[in-house]
Amino acid sequence: MSTIELCQRVQDAWVSRLVAESTWGYPIVGALHVLAMALVGGAVLAPHIRVLESVEVRWIRRIGLTLVVVTGFLIFASGAVAYYGSTSFRIKLGLLVLIALNAMIASRRNRSTSHSAIALVLWVAVIFTSRGIAFF
């Protein structure tokens, strides 16, 4: 099965159609996705500005990341074939891989301000490329 065929199957799934075809499904999932990204971004920065204890930040980060992944998949699933053809979408996926690598490196070493700065820049780039998906 090719990637485009897989995307078509994902797009044809009942949950994908539910999000794509309902009046409020896509806007609600999109809003939750943006809120979850803000939650993750805040959790990434919080340890360096000493707003929250590390245990709370870990849980906030996990919950936020879970919400980002679930809502992101629902958004992707609602138009998988179109997203597959989008250059902005592919750049976004590459940036997400870089974010994951940065997080893995930071967890193996003492987390430094540079890891947070890199994460912040990458998340901002993800947000810009996400908007690019809608327009390019």
C-alpha cells in the first residue's frame, strides 16, 4: 500500500469524516490543538522561569503533548490526502522530529537554557508552518 493510499484510508475513516463534515468538529478540534500547543510551550518554558515545580511540569507536559498528538491526528485525518501533498505539512513533520530529538538530548543531559531556547524556536516554527498548511 502506498502512502497516498494509506492517507486516503485514514481520510475515509468514520472519525475523520465526523471531524471534516460536521459544522463544529474541525473548529473545536483546531482550537483544542492550539490550546494544547500553548500548554506544551508553557510547560517547556516553566522550569526555566521557576513558575512550577518539576513534577507538575512533567504532568502538564505529558497531558499537553497527548492532547497535541490526538488533536493533530484528528486534524490530519480530516484531510489526509491534501495534507500529504502540502510542503508546509512536510516541513512541520520535520520540525516535530527535531523537537523530539531536542527533547531526547535534553533528557539525557542536564537540561540547559539552550535546549529550551531551541525548543521554543522550533515550536514557533511549527506554528508558522501550521498556518502555512492552510495557505500554501
